[in-house]
Amino acid sequence: MLKVLLFWNPSEEELNIIRNNWPKEVEILTNTEIKNNPEILRDIDVVVGGINRELLDKADNLKLIHTLGHGIDFILRDGILEEVIRRKILVAKANPASINISEFVIMCMIALSRRVFLMHEALAFHGSWSQERKKDRMKGSLGGELFGSTLGLIGFGAIGQEVYKRAKIFGMHISTCVLHPERLSKEHYELDFVCGVDEIDKLLSKSRYVVLSLPLTPKSYHLMNEERFNAMQDGSYLINISRGGIIDEKALYYALKSGKLAGAALDVWEIEEKGTYNGYPTEYPLHNFNVIMTPHYSGATKESRERALINIGENLRRFLRGENLFGLADLESGY
């Protein structure tokens, strides 16, 4: 039997999906069982959902770590990555949330450009019909349309490509910045511009909307800093659905305050890297501007959770058969 530890407390609905879609040769263990009998950790073959250094050190037989999502930044701390590489433990990603996150991105672009939340607040809480703002529509006070606008995708993985598909339908002109631009066919995807990180400022200057869908690594930490914001178009928009540490929040605050940015949507926060999930997510009052603030939930739908568990079940099946797994992480690159 393959012993698999669930690194979270599953609901009954999740357990039903697991029972119906995972191989019968799998023995499911939960945190409760581990607490009652810590010695079981020595025999664990697979951990699903995440890991910490304490568990890693005790799980002598561990062969595979499988995420429920897209990122592996949790193994980049506390020396976990080095130990995983040393022990040749595989790390696989379920990658279930490209569809729902891309829908969230489109929603944010429309809501920001049309000032939906500002207009809602004005009418619902102040009874204002925003007549003066409407009069200034020719100055851009009500925002614009996605049709014909330029979109810059920083990262073109599973999520970036799903955003691309939907943005194309809206008639947007799309460019992308990737680590290996030579591997991406500009003609195949009908992209206006493809560049590497060395030309990111050029992409930013061309884009009315910028979407961050790249992994957090030491190289991407605070990629969006004061210099990058200065390179963006005046009155442009930023959407971050990847990791909070990619943005320097102080620089973002001043870009919004100065009017350099017309708005931003933030679903992830740097404070999350410290394991903090309570209270206002930043020291800067970003809500004073045209900003959508959400608690890392763009990928949290029933459908994506079901996809994650089904995908993991397929990988466990392949693992038992000695076949290649899909979604394997590139540990040397950190994603």
C-alpha cells in the first residue's frame, strides 16, 4: 500500500472525491492520525498539500510531495528545497485553477477600468449618482474598454495562457514576458510582442493592463518596484494573482497615490510569506484608491478543488505504475 498523508484537514466532500478517484492501493492518513501515532511518519510515501521542515526530517521514506495548487514556494524556505533535492524527492503540482483564476483576472480588468466598486460605494453608501464623474468621461474618469486595449502578461504558464484565451475573445492586443522567449512562438499565439526579463520595461510601457502570473523566486522578489512602475503607462492597471512578494507594496502605494496607476487588483500579499492571514494585509492604505483587495481566493472554487484532487489521483496512479508524472516542478529553477 502507498501511504499518503493529507497535509490539511479534508472535508467530507473532499474525502468522497478522494475515495472515488484515487487508486485503491492508497492508504490515506490525516493529521489527526499522525498526532495520535507520530511513528507513522517514518513510513509515509507521499505528502499531499504542503510540507514543513519538521515533517520532512521525520518522513524517512518520503518519495513525493504533491501540491494542491500551482506554486511550490513553501519548499523554498527553511532549507527544505536543498533537502528535497538531496534526497531526490519528487515535487508535483496539481495545477487545477487556471480556469477560475483567468476568469477572476478578466473580472478585475473590467471592474477596475469601469470603476465598478467606486461607483457602487458612491451610490450604495452615499446616494451619489456620480454626475460629475460622468461629465468627465472624455478625460477617462470612467475608465475604458478592454476591446482594443493592450495587455501585458508577465509569465505565460497555465494561468497566463488561459488569461490569453479570454483576453483574445475581448479583442485585446496581447504581449508577454517570459524567461525563455526563444521557446515561445509569437506567430502561433498571435502575440504583439514577446520578450525576456531584460526587456520587461519595454513590455510595461506598451501595456494598458499588466497581469502577474509568474512564480515567486529569489529572482522575481520585488520585481515590480519603483523602477518598474515608472516604466508603466500613465493610467495603467496592475493585477497580481501569483504571489505578493513579487510586488514592492510601498512602491505600489506611491504609484497609485501619484496617479501613475489608475488601479490595481491584488489577490495575494507579501505578509502571507510570514504565515499571517489575519487583519489588514499591508501597512499601506491601498483601499483609498481604485483597488480590488481579495484574500488569496481567486483560485478557490469548488470546481478547482475537485480538479486538483482528481489530478492528484491520476498522478498517484502513474506513480504506482512507475510512469512519468505530469506537473513535475523544476526544483533547480524553483517553480
